[in-house]
Amino acid sequence: MAFENMVAGAICGFAKLLTGVRAIWRGSQPEGRQRVYFANHRSHGDFVLIWASLPPSLRRITRPVAGADYWLATPLSRYIGVSVFRSVLIDRSAKASKEVSPIAQMSGALSQGDSLIIFPEGTRNLEDGLLPFKSGIYHLACANPEVEFIPVWIENVGRVMPKGAVIPVPLLCTLTFGSPMRIAAGEDKQAFLNRAREALSALSPAEE
């Protein structure tokens, strides 16, 4: 585990050096509370920047949720995804989702006291704005009503590592952490999805 911590520290250091990432906490603070951080999704490096922006004490209890097909593709990515970041890996095939519920996987991590990083758009968005949110964030909130959900807007990372790029382009990135939210009693799916999406969109510089 000590070696994995060293590797994680090196990855975080490289990410910070490359992007000059700075975190702005608006309406919340980096506290030792169990949380689900939900963010816009522009590149495979998104969760690394969120993870790197957290204090070391919070990194140790925060796990990204990611696609198993990507992180299990090679021995190196498997090692980084599983051993270094302790990712909650979701098999996104239709057959697997019927056999193992992604919500149960994420709730299992929360039941162990961990926090999560999720991307409710479900896929990388190469356009401005946000795609409609998938329903998973709603079902996760329903299953874990006591957990805080924190919106995180990631600015510029899509330009640092655009889709298909091999060599990252150095560019300043900003992460804005918003106010915590929880599902309200009796709140229906569409109302919660709209509220969560609006909370995230409000952190975008284009909305300010």
C-alpha cells in the first residue's frame, strides 16, 4: 500500500504540474464528511483532477466510479484503476448490469465509509454545457439519503487532454466545488435530476 500511495502522489503531482489546477470551494469546504462528488465529464483525466484537489486525508477515502472496460483494458491501467485509486469499476454491458447492480456496487462502497466521484452525464461531453443526467445519480441518492452530493465544475480539462490526444497540452484548469445537496423526502426522479443538473451548471463560468 505504501508503494501505491507513492504512485498516487506522483500521478497527482504530475496532474497539478501539467494543469496548474486550482480548487475553489464555493458553498462547501474540504471536510471529512462522506460525500458523492458529481462533475461534468470531458476527459479520462477528470477524476484525477478532482482526486488531486482533495486534501490527502480525503483522497484516502474517496474512490472514483469508472467503466471497467477502460480501466481493465491493460495491466497498467488495471493496476492504476484498482490498486492505486481503488476505483469502483462498473461493467457497462447490458448483461452485467442485470447481474450486478451498479447502484449496489456504489452503495457498497458508501457503506464502507468511502466517498465517491461520479459523472452523471454517463459519457464524455465534448460540447459546451451539460448532457442530460442519467438516472443513476437519483437512484444512488435514494439508496443513500444521508450522504451529501457535491457538484464540481471542471473547467478546461477537455482542452488539456482532448479526445484522441496522446500528449497532453499544458493549460490552467479550475475546479469549482459547490454547495452540498441531498435528495428531499418524496422528491421524484426528474425533479432531482433537474435540481442536480442546475446546481452543477450554475458553477460553469458561462453561467456567472
